[in-house]
Amino acid sequence: MSDEQLGESLCRWLAQAGLPVSAPVRRAFTRRLPQAYPIYPVGYEAHFDAIDGWLQQIKGLLTFGRQGLFVHDNTHHALYMAYAATECFNQEGVFDWSQWQEFREVFQTHVVED
């Protein structure tokens, strides 16, 4: 599709989702990238592990999703991670870090679906 066609389609899709565009659209444009996903160099795990270990020492900080865990996951995986995080809170609102570590092991089993 051309940029104009994509802009028109996007407005139509938003309206179908209950989010109509009420202002006039003056212009639509795209950025077309040859590579949309990150390319992980061989050995990246050592760098990730060092940063992840450091981040895990920061009290109250929780990282997850593509950027937080440096994973090439689908959207439903990221949503699962968010739901898993909510399950780690007990009735008093205290976060169970050991349960979170168990969930992180589950996250490693995710398989990307194209």
C-alpha cells in the first residue's frame, strides 16, 4: 500500500475498533525498515546476564517483555508476562520474588510464532 492508502486504512480500522478519527488527516507517512526485529550477536547472553543481574538488585524494579528481558516474543507472550507479574502479588500487596523467578523460567519456554 502507498502511504496514503495505509493512512486511509488506519482511519477505517480505528473507526471499526470504536476509535474514530474526528480531526482531518493532513498527511500519512511511513518509515519502511529493512529489519524490524533486533539482531542478537553471538555471545549477547553474557552482556544481558550482567545487566539483568544488576537490575534484579534494584528493590521494587520489575523488568519483563521484549525490552525488559531481551526476548524476541509475540504480543501474547508479553501479555502473559504482565498477567504473571500480577499473580506474584499476595493479598497484602507484597510481591513474591521467588514466584517471579519461577515465571521467568516459564518465559524461557516461549516459542515465537510468525
